[in-house]
Amino acid sequence: MDQLIPIASKLQDVLGAVGQNTQLDLPQIVVVGGQSSGKSSVLEGLVGRSFLPRGTGIVTRRPLILQLVNTAHSNFSLDNEDEYYDTSRFEANPGTLDNKEEWGEFLHIPGKKFHKFQDIRNEIVRETDRSTGGNKGISHDPIGLKIFSPNVLALTLVDLPGMTKVPVGDQPDNIEEQIHDMILHFISNPNAIILAVTAANTDVANSDALQLAKAADPYGNRTIGVLTKLDLMDPGTDASEVLNNQLIPLRKGYIGVVNRGQKDINEDLSVRDGLKKEEEFFKHHPVYGRDKHLLAKCGTQTLAKNLNVILMHHIREVLPDVKNRISGMMNEVNSELEALGSPDEGMSKNALGGTLLGLLSKFANNFASIIDGRGGELNNGSNSRNLAMIELFGGARINYIFNDIFAPSLMTVGPFDGLTDDEVRTTIMNANGTRRALFVPEISFDILVRRQIARLEQPGIQCVDLVYEELQRIALQSEPKELARFPYLKERMVDVVSMLLKRCMSPTQMMVSNIVKIELAYLNTSHPDFIGGSRAVANSMQRKQEAEQRGSAGGTGAPQTPGSSYYNADEEDGAETPYGDANGGIMNFIFRGGKSPPPEKQHTPGGPPQVVHLPQVPPTMKQTDFPISDREVTEVQVIKTLIESYFRVVRKTFIDMVPKTIMYFLVNHVKDALQNELVSELYRENEIMGLMKEAEDVAQKRSTCSEMKDLLSKALEIVNEVRDFNTFSQQAE
């Protein structure tokens, strides 16, 4: 995998250098096969190192999870390209790891580094025996091994026990079932590439490895068939039918390999020499060597190249996300560099003054544009570009305050909130003065409706406060990014805007209060939307008649008792008494009396005259102490109808006028006067140098951004290099 190692290493370096946590998350390579089928040899051929225990029978008795960790330095540089491709250290001494940059670590011995593969192999055997004993026992507990090297691909390789059917030694009776479940556990991972290893000198149709692979990967999207021991087939036979994918078809086909035999291992034949020996075998084979199509499906190098294709496709799947992140970071860095500008050392006062005027003008234009909905340059951190698509801002928020907060809140204010019928009744009685009014006294309507209208003032003032806070928010969003360079100018600009807003705040609040005072100053009872007195009385009479009709339909009439509008003591005689029409006005005429005269006491003729004693006047008199008469019920209904009608008229006007007032006295005034205010307060010759002084950390930020821009440019080059990497041409070589 020498072709893929530098590409993946560079890409991983890019991700680390630009501060991204994205990992390539390359697939696991899980080797599955029968006992002594050559699984471990295939794995060693892919890694390029000999580090697994070897022998006859069942040698791998615990799962070995081998993690290859690429330790190439994260200081990304194109100048070190050759270093990524350098694999000479593998070739110089294949049995020894580089003491400085390469080592192995076991998870069960954290912190201990193994620098020789023989020591790693011995530790695998020792740890296996510790868990399973020395008599062929197996264990599901995996051995974790990490190989740290700058010359490996960041992969996870899994070597599993070979499938067997007959237990030997200390193996349990259900050894076949246990190994079957163990293998399925690993190959069921959708991120695993299955290498189904089958010895070529056995019947492929009976391959347990292919059967298990089909169970976990029924569509064959991640299964590669591997035929081993092609050199051990009987003379005159070959595996061409299987390699041509004719016997048991696999989507990714089959690869034939020749591993090092036990004799080669005993003679300490290196993996590299074993690969050369394998190449010579296929090249001079009477069948494989003469058919280029078959030869292209033979050899460990071919298997590695096929894995290269799969892994590169996986890398390419994550490339769009990586490139989008890098491009986004590049845009942000460019924007920040533009905001930081060029160093102002040596600039003349006139040049600084021009820069100052430009910043003031840009701020005022941004402020107006954000309010008017024309966009503008938003200063809202990393979300500034997407703010318009994520949430409301600027003028839209002010519109929301007017139409979704202020108006609905005022519509919930009822005309009788905090006003009871008893209070209305008492007010009417007090408005009569020393004599009962001929009609419902208007002064009671005047008193009560003014009280209710005055309650509208406070919500109007609160609306002004909300818009004021929103304008402060808009002012912060309107700050040009270049303003971050000049902290003193930014501070002064904030002060000027705050003072302007406060100056406009008072007249706006006063005008809102004046709207209420104007309504209280003159009650326009001739308003076309006002119901008027005659219609109010007619409505009350209509409701009264409907109530009487409902009472008659129910078989019950109004009680004929004193105080009832249906009772008059002298009605039959037609006499008019002080309690009838003569002194009660039109309302008594409508309701025939109101209060009946007290019954006359019978006197004995000739008796002595009696002295009349009046009762004491109570210190506190309440109208609620007396039962309400029908006249009073109607009077209350009439007054409430008038109050409700006029209050709705005023409320409608108030809801309409308050936003107009705020827009004229506050929003538009600030928007129109902002630039002149900023120039008059800040553009002063004796203050320009102080205002345009850069912050101390600006130079450092500018340098950091420049370095990050260069790094991101190189990162994009690497991403494009990976994108353009032609795995198929590499496979064909």
C-alpha cells in the first residue's frame, strides 16, 4: 500500500493542521478463513512485516486487533513530499523497528514500547497462553496491538482464529459455534472489508469463509475472495475457473496469492523476499503466466492495489466535506484579513482621516441597510453570512415588535379590565348629584372611559423601549469588521450612537404619552365608529326584551315585588306619585318607577299625634348595599356599551399611531442623522491619530491569518491531489 500511505498521511496531516477533528475512519480489514488456510500470512503480506505467531494447527487462538497509527509529524509541508514516500527503513531491516519513530504497544501493557517484531510475536504468544492456556484453548477476548510508524496507513487489521469443526486439546465441544459467532461479530461491522481466505488446494464450494462472508455481506459489496497456496495444488491443476469468477461469483472477484511456507519462515525469509518469490512463481507458471487476464488477478501486490482502490474510494467519499470545511475556513480567513487591513505605520494624517470617514460612512450605511431590509454587512461572528436565512434581524425584528408583540398585546387589553359592574353603578349614582338624571348621566361615561383609556399609555411606552433595545442591537451588527482594528474608535462610536439614541428616546416617549393625552383631552362622541347613546339604549332594550321573552317561554315572569319595574302601587288608580314619572325622568318612564313608595302606616282616629324620628345617616354609604333595580341594570348596560364602543375606537387608533410615532421620532430620525452625528463628533483633526491607533494584537492576528491562509491553500492542493489520484492507473501498473 505504498501508493496510498503518503496520500492518506498528507490528508490526515491537513485535517490536523487546519484544526479539524474529522478523521478518515478507514475501514477495518478482517481476515476470515479456515484453520491453516494462510490468513496470518496474507495479513503480514499486506502490512509488509512478519510479526504474527506461526506454526501448524490452530495458532491464532484469540482475535488480534492491529491498529496501524501513522506518526508522521503534523507540521504540514509540501517540501517533505519525498519523506512521505520513503519506505527504505522497511527494506533496510525488516525485523527491527526504527527506535526513534517506530514502535509497538500492547493495550494490556500500556506505556511499554516494543522495538523488535520478534518481541511483539513472543508477547502475542505469551498473552494468548495466559488467557487460554497452552493446550489449544481459544478466547473471545481480543489482543490489542498498536504499531506506531510514519510509514504505515492508518488502518485497523483483524486476525481471527481459523474455523475448525473438531475440538482438540482444551477446546470446548462447541468450538465451531464459538468461532462462528466470533467471526460474525467482526465481519458484521458495515465498515469492515472482508478478506475471505480459502486454500486453493481445497474445494472452494465448501469454503466456510465464503459462506460466512455471504451471511454478513449478502450483496458482496465489501468481500474479496483470496485464494492461498496456489503453489501447493496438484500438478496439472489450476484455479483459473475460480479466479475468473465463474464458480462462485463475487462482486469484487478473487485474488490468488502465494505466501511464505513454513520452510521459508524457518529459514527467516523476509516478507519482501517472499513477495519476489511469489512474483516469480506466477510469472513462470504455465497457466497464470501465459494469461495476462489471470496474471492481473494474482499476487499480494494485486490484492494490496485492490484494497488501495477500495480505501481511496472511501477517502474520496469524505473529500467533499473536508473540502467544504477548508473552503469555508479560507473564506473566513480572507474576510478577517480584509478586516485587519494593511499596516498603518507611516500613513499620513490625511490618509488616516480618509480611512476614518470611510469607516463612519460604512457604519451608517450598514445601519440604514439593515433597518430597511437591504442586507448590509453584518457583524455577527461566524454566522454573519447565513443570518438572513436563519433568523429575523434588523427592520424585520422591529416589524415583529409592532405587529406580533405590541398589537396583539394591546388587543388583549379589555375595555372593562379592572372595572366591575358595582363600580360602574356607583359612578352613575354619584354622577347624578342631588337629583336623578333624566337620562344616563354622561359624566359617568366620561369618568369611566378616561380611566380605561389611560391604561393604554404604559404598553405604548414599553413598545418604545423594545424598539430602542433593538436599535442598539442593530448598531452592534452594523459595525464594519475593520473597526476591530481600532478599539478607541469603536468605543467612541458606540458612545456617540448611544447618546443619539437616548436623545431621540425622550421625545418619542413623550409623543406616545401625548397620544393618550390627546385622546383624553376630547372625547369625540361623533366618531363614525362610535355606537352613540340612542343605539346603546336600543341595544339595551333589545337585550331586555329578549330576556323577558326567554323568561316567558320558561313559564316564569318577573316577580311583582316593590322595586320591580312591573310594580307601581298607584298604577291602577292612574295617580302619579313622587316615585313615578313626575320626578323620575325618562328612565323612570321607561321602567315605570324604579322604587315603590313605602307602605302607609294605619293611624287610629282621635289618637295623639306621633313624633317622626329620622334614622341616622350612615358615615359610609355604598350603592351596593341596596338591591339593584331594573333601571340601574339598564343604566349599567348602557354605560358599558358606550365604554366598550369608544374604547375600541381609541385602542384601534393607538395601535396605528404608536408604530408611526416610533418610526418618525426614533427609528427614521436616528437613521437619517447618524452619519452627520458620527462625523461631527469623531472627525476632528486633533483626535484622528488617537482614534486610528491599532490594537496591540492586530499585527499578530494579521500574521497568524496570513500563515493560516498559506496553510489552507496548501491543504486545498492536497485535497485536489487526493481527488485526482488515479487508483485505476495505479492498479494497472
